[in-house]
Amino acid sequence: MGAAAGWLATHSTLTLGGLLSLWLGGLAAWTLLEWLLHRAMHLDTGIAVIARLQDSAHLRHHREPDDLEHSIIRLRNSLPITMLLFGILVLMLGQVDQALAVLCGLITGYLLYEGVHLSAHALRPLPGLRALRRLHLRHHFARNDLAFGVTSPVWDWIFGTYRAGSEPRPSGSGLRRA
Ligand SMILES: [Zn+2]
Ligand SMILES: [Zn+2]
């Protein structure tokens, strides 16, 4: 992302305000993408190849929430998705610099997701993230048909998958020390 920001600073004809708006748009779009991807991981399609993909990309994390390796989206999965998104953005926006600015916002959202998600599984979550942690732990240990948003509950409110409740107490360790 640093290289993309450097390229934008030296090559883009967009104003700083324009770049910031596109970056913020990408950041907001991440919250929707996060909800959609997470929702898709829990869809039962009945197709074996999709079930295997869902399992390696996400459902294994539900079975083994303490396993750091399966808590983080792997580079081999995130890199092709990033390239695909960049291609779609170039086609949609028609300009490489605009597409890169939105992509930087999406990547920022993704990095925030990783931080919030790791904090949710830590015994001592980061200050200010307790509400998001409660929602994610409910998704894990009480209702995995609710709370697909990790960095934001906005799309859960909109799509009807938000329901507040007390923090569930997992029967196993379920949590990792920070
Ligand atoms: Zn899940
Ligand atoms: Zn999790």
C-alpha cells in the first residue's frame, strides 16, 4: 500500500481532497465487502468444492479459534482478491489513480479488520473494541448466523443480522492471551 500511496503522490492529477474522498469511499466499501465475504463463508451451497473453500478460508477458524494461522487471511487468498478488486475498480472508474486510491481505502479497511479480529480473540482486547469483540464472540460461540461485520455492525443493522446480547462464555479456551 505504501508503494501505491507513493505512486499516487507523484503521478496522480487528483487533488488531495479527491484522493482522500476516494480513500474514504474505499474504507467504507470495505465494511460492506467484509460483511458480504463473511456471509458467503457461512452459506450452505451443497457444492463440495465451495464447501472446501469455505472451510479452509473461514470455517476452520470457527473450529479452531485459538489457532493464529487460521485466524488471519492468508496472502495466497488476499493477493488474488486484491488484484481482482483492482481490475474491477479500473473498469468501473476508468482511471488507474482513482482505482488505486479506492484500493488503498479497501486495504486500510482490511488491515483494520485483521487488528479488530485479533483483538476480539485476545484475552485483553484493545480499549474501545469491547463492543465489537462482544458481537464477534456471539458470532463464534452463540449464533453464527448473526454479526458478520467485524469492524462495523452497520451492515448487520441494514441486513437484519444484528442482535445485541451479553458476551457469551465459550466452553473451551476460545480466547488467546494478548
Ligand atoms: Zn464466521
Ligand atoms: Zn474470529
